[in-house]
Amino acid sequence: MDISKLQPDSWSHIQSIVSKDRVGNAYLIHGPSGSGKEAFALQFCSLITGFKLNEFINNPDIFLIVPGDSDFYKKLFKSSKMDQKEYQEWNSYWKEKLVFPLKKNKLSNSKRIPIEVLKNLKKNIFFKSEHKKVVVIFDAHALSEGSAESANALLKILEEPPNSTSFLLVTDSINNIVPTIASRCQTINIPRIKSENLLDIINRKKNFDVDILSFLSNNNLEKIDLLDEYSKDLIIDIINKYIDCIQYHTAESVSLFCEDMLLHYNSKREIFHLELDIIKKWLECTSMIRESITIPFHWNDFTDLSQDFLANNEKANMLDLLKEIEKCLSNLKSNSAPKISIMNMIINSHKSLN
């Protein structure tokens, strides 16, 4: 689906900018995860340059930057040959991204944009061209990782930007953008996608009704894609395992939940986060039922689990249960030991039942 239909207001804004020939030197495109920011930036780049997305790769007027390992970039810049491993990985990454711009993918697990990228950019960006040039930086907050030397290098470029060049910085974490960089950018907020704008995408999904998928995903495009691999029965199974675990139903139930979470964390990080999000949405639904708030979807098996849980755990503190999941995620983000973080979540969640 076209990003212009998913984010019509923001799209109308940039169309006006381009049509009036008022494109600025730098834009900071930010918003919640799964709102289509990267697809928006790529289409904005297409509007500015006049090139179609399939013309972006190896285009001397378009510079695409994503977080990656320093060694990877050093080898890529040193010798970009067709038979080079890094060259093939780079092209494969961008070919997939440009065909499926709404899909979030990563070049590597690196959280940094190394200084080598900015040095290479500086070498190549000041050449003359008949076309407008655009630099697109995904996960721009990664410039600030480590000693922030990459952010400082970009700042120097933005202080005296080359003619006819625009920088599009894309981020979920605007607060992690160096203030001096943010001050040199025009800000474009990409809000969470409205349910009515997602209907075409959601209606193609066969596993869930529109209202259910919208509730589970919070209208997040990444989660909607991941939920394609799930059935209603699998969702119920995940929640049942969580309930059995925090209730200490059996020693095996605790062990099974913990092992499943660890396996996903170590091998399929996006699944780990999705399944905890599913549990959080169920806890949210359970809280709504306790407060007699109308549920925005119809799914008996899902809401029956909530009813049974409340009947068996009258003193359960739903807010604390949600907080324990958030605390676990926060600890993992701070590089705490995964097994300890998950076990602490289970132990403290059990305490929240009484």
C-alpha cells in the first residue's frame, strides 16, 4: 500500500513543499515505531530527486545510510565489487527495502553508524551534479552511539551543507538526536497510523478480524507483518503459558515459559518483543473488563481468558503486572542477563497476584 494513503496529512505537507520548490537542507522525520517513517522518507527522496525507488541503488545522487558494523563499511567502501560479500549484502538489503519500503529490516544488529560512513559521505557529497542530491539516514539516533563522533561529523556537514542537497534523518527516538543537529532540521512528525487508513492492509490479513488486529498491533506496521505468522489458537496458547507461569501452576509451566522467552530473545528478538506485547495487550483487555470498559473487538476465547483470570485472581494488580513486563524490557535494554531479567519478571508478577 502507498505511504500517501497511510499518512495522507504528512504526505500532503511534503507534496506542497516540493511543488513550491521550498525543499530545505535537512529534515528530521520522527514518530512511533511502525508508523511508516522509512517508507515516507524514501518516497520523499523520490519526490525531491525525480528518481523512482528502483533507481536508488548505486545512484550517485542518493546516499542511503543505516547502522552497521565498522568493519563492514570499511570493506564496502574500500572495494565495491560485484563479487564482494559486503557489496552483495548491501545491495540485497536495499533491493528488499526498496521493493517493500513499509517493511522494517536491518543490515546488522549493530546499533551504531560508524564514523567511516560520515568520512565516506564527506568525500563524495560535494561533487557537482545536474540533479538534487539526498542523504537518507535510517535510525539517525544511532549517530549518537558511543562517543557520538559520527553525530559531530554530520553536524559539521550540516553547518555548511553542499548546494542542492537535502538530508532526511529518520528516527523513533527524537530525544536521542543531538540537539545541535535537531536545531538545523525541519521536523516532520509521522503519527501512529489511523485505523481507517490501515483498512486495505488489515483486510488482506486472513488470521484476524480488523478490530482484533488493530488492537493487538496498535496499528504498528511491523507488528501487523509479524502477526501474519500467528493464528488465534497460537495467541491463546501464549497467554495461557504466561498465566500458568505467573500462577506457578507447575514447575514445568514456569520452566517452559522461561525457556521459550529465552529462545526467542537469543534467536528471534522481534518475536520475543511481539509475544510480550501480545501479553501486555491481553493484560490491557483484562483491566478494561475489570473496569467495565467496552472492549473494541469480539473474540470470546481472548476475553474468556480475562474473565477466568479475574475470577481466580481477585486481588491481582493489573498495573503491576504490566509494569513488570516493562521493567524486564528496560533491564534487557540495559544489557542485564536475560535469564535473570525474565525470572525476576515471573517472580514479581506472581507477587502481584496476591
